Amino acid sequence: MESTTAAFRENTAKALGDAKLRDALSKLTDGFPASRREAIARLPEFDALRDAARDIKDHVLANLDFYLESFEARVVEAGGTVHWCRTAAEARTAILRTCKTAGAKTVTKGKSMIGEEIAINEHLEEHGIEPVETDLGEYIIQLRHEPPSHIIAPAIHLSKEQVADTFRDKHRHLSPGRSLDEPRALLDEARGELRRKFIGADVGLTGANMLIAETGSIVLVTNEGNADLTYSIPRVHIVIASLEKIVPTLEDATTILRVLARSATGQEMSVYTTFCTGPKRQDDLDGPDEFHVVLLDNGRTGMLGGEFHEMLRCIRCGACLNHCPVYKAIGGHAYGWVYSGPMGAVLIPGLIGLEEAGHLPNASTLCGKCEDVCPMRIPLPRMLRTWRRRQFERRQTSYPSRAGLRAWSLIARRPWLYRLGADIVVAVLAALGRARGRFRWLPLAGGWTQLRDLPAPEEGGTFISRYHLGEHGDGA
């Protein structure tokens, strides 16, 4: 997937002006976040599970080489093959080579953000192999030639009517008079189109939610069962996963599964949770003849032991996106690459560089909700501030921005000066806004007043002045 992250401001302006996108994103607040709250309320030990899941990932990251080598040994014992890939180009080459050796003409795909990261669909198409997305959301956006806008709900930016229009445009062999007014009709049509693709595929390509060092197994988590059909029907199964997806044992995997679905969609467990270990055995009724695992670094090891080390705990649940006010205003496409929301704003600069993705760490209110809901307790706000600090130190921000931060630092470190300035500003704004109670425009406040009025402060001084007044017994 080609990055447009450098054009984040232009992407954002386009997103904010898209009424259909705003309507689609408005439903997010009452969807996944509400379901998450209900699911967690039913599990008193949820916070203890979060701590356990965090500790599992911290342990495995501290011993990553050992667990990866153990995983490879178990895969080989089961009859599989592991391909070690440092870059996206190496991963594309390994996948294409395996497909060509199998004589593949069609590859069915389960949803994989790593697949998006290395642009595997485009690479296969360039070499005469047809990739077919089998996740419903991914299938829809593939028909529209769009990237995913959310890591667990890739078509969340689209309305039912837009999906129906897409199906009518792309499925022209079907009756033009068919009804596509109900979600069930859309689902049935997609199922009918994909069924023959599943059966005729030469290779199945999936991601992996986890890799288990103890057994050489992979874990696939879906709500549609498409990944199960993708790996079990074709003769060859290729798994692509980044290095940090490893966990030590089956028990560790089940601990993380208990926080994954609850954080993502508010389910106790996703509908399909599948453990795959190697190719088909002699007495197995189905499964692939060949099992390949493509392990991708692509910048991850450069994050180990550094200030962004904890980002590698991420299990791609999407909770931070679902609760982020910035994401809910602009959607995922504005971020310009595979990942979005708070996790994307931290991860993308680490993978493609701060020069390309410098706008993203600043696209945050730092409200802290992302850290509150993260099942792996990743300190996303702290890491966003770290990227901002690096930008400042490298002079990658504008001169007015750096000058403003220096002025703020000078004032904030001198409480008496801060209070004096705040008292003056509040008094002036209170006097000017007395008549209407709000401002339609103010200097340096265009980002706020462009879309809404700015409330005028009430008379009576700042919070600090009122606090001290009450402390000395002169006020309520």
C-alpha cells in the first residue's frame, strides 16, 4: 500500500468535508465501545487479565530470539517451512516464489494488515496471479480499489447504500433488478460470489493473530469463518506475520484471546477461533499439503529496547481507534497508510520514518482514552509525546511552532507568570464576550471557531484564583 501520510493535512480536510463519512463514523460511538463496556462489566477479572497479557508480551519481547527459533523448530517438525524476511520486498518475494512453485493462478486471502503493509495484492497482480479478499469488509473495499479504514472493520467508512451500489457496479452478471436493500441480501450476494473462489483457489494466504512457540501453531480469529476456508481448502497455505506476534504457550494464547475479542468487538470470544499446526496429516480429512510461514521484521527489531518498545505489545484489537475523538472525526484513510488512530500514529513513524509521518503524532488530543482502553496497557500518549519531542529536537516542526513551545515552556515553568497571564486573558475575554457569551472568531483560535463557537469565560477569574479565594475563606 502506497503511503499518503505526508499529505495528512489534505487528507484530513477532505475527510472533514465528506458528509457520508461523518454519518458512517457517527455510528461508531454506539457500536464497538458500548459493546466493549458491556462485555467487560460481565468479567470482573478483566483488569487482572490485562496485566497478565501485558506481562506475557513483555516477557516474549525480552526473549524474542529464543521464542522465534523455538517456533521455527516446531513448524519444521510438523512439516512446514519458515521464511525469514527482513523487509517488505523480501516477504513479497517469498510469497510470490511459493505461489509460482504451486502453479497458482488464484490466491484467496484472509484479512491481514501485514499483507496491506507489504502491498502483496498489487505484487501478485503484477505477476499474473489474482488475489481475492474473503473477509466481507476487505472484499468490499477490494472491489472499490480502496485501502482499509479500520484494522478490524475495514469498510466501516461506507454506508449500506454505498455497498449496494458497489455490488451493482461490479456484479453485472447478476440481475439488475435484484433487491439489495437489506444487509442480509448483501451478505448472501458476497457469499455466493466468494464460494466458487474458495473452491477454486490454488493458494490460501492468511495473517495470524498469534504464533505459538510451544507447538508451532498459528491462531486465526475471525467472525465469518473465511480464514478457515482460506487455509483448509487450497493445496498450499501461506501465513504472513510480523515477529512480535509470537507467544510462548497455548495457555498464554488463551489469556490474550480473553482480552482480544472483548476489547475489539465486545464479544466474549470471536465466532471462529482456529489453531492451525502445519500441513495436513495422513488421516486428516482436509487441510493444506504445504504450510509456509513468512516472518516479517520490516522495522520491528529497530523498536526493540527503545522508547517505542511497548508498541510491540499491540494485538491489533482496534480499541484505541474506536475511542479516539480524532479517528472518529476523520476516519482511517486520512492517516494515509495501513494503520490509523493512536496505534497508527505511534507505529507508522517507527516503520516508515518521522519525516514521512510527522503529522500523525500531532493528530491527538492526548486525552488518554486510548491507554485507558488498551488491553495491553500500551502507554500511547507518552509515546505520542516522545515523537513530538523528537520532532522538536530535530527541528522538523515549523519555526512558529517551535517558538510557541519555547514561549509556553518559559511561562509554564514560572507559576506566578502563568497565573498573571491567565488572569489577564480570562478577564479580557470575559469582558469582550459578556454580551453574547461566545465568540464566532478569535485570533489563534481558528481551529476551534472554524466549526463551532468558542464559549466566553465566566466572570470571576480563573479556577486557580477562585480556588485560592475559597482557601482563604473569602468565597464559597
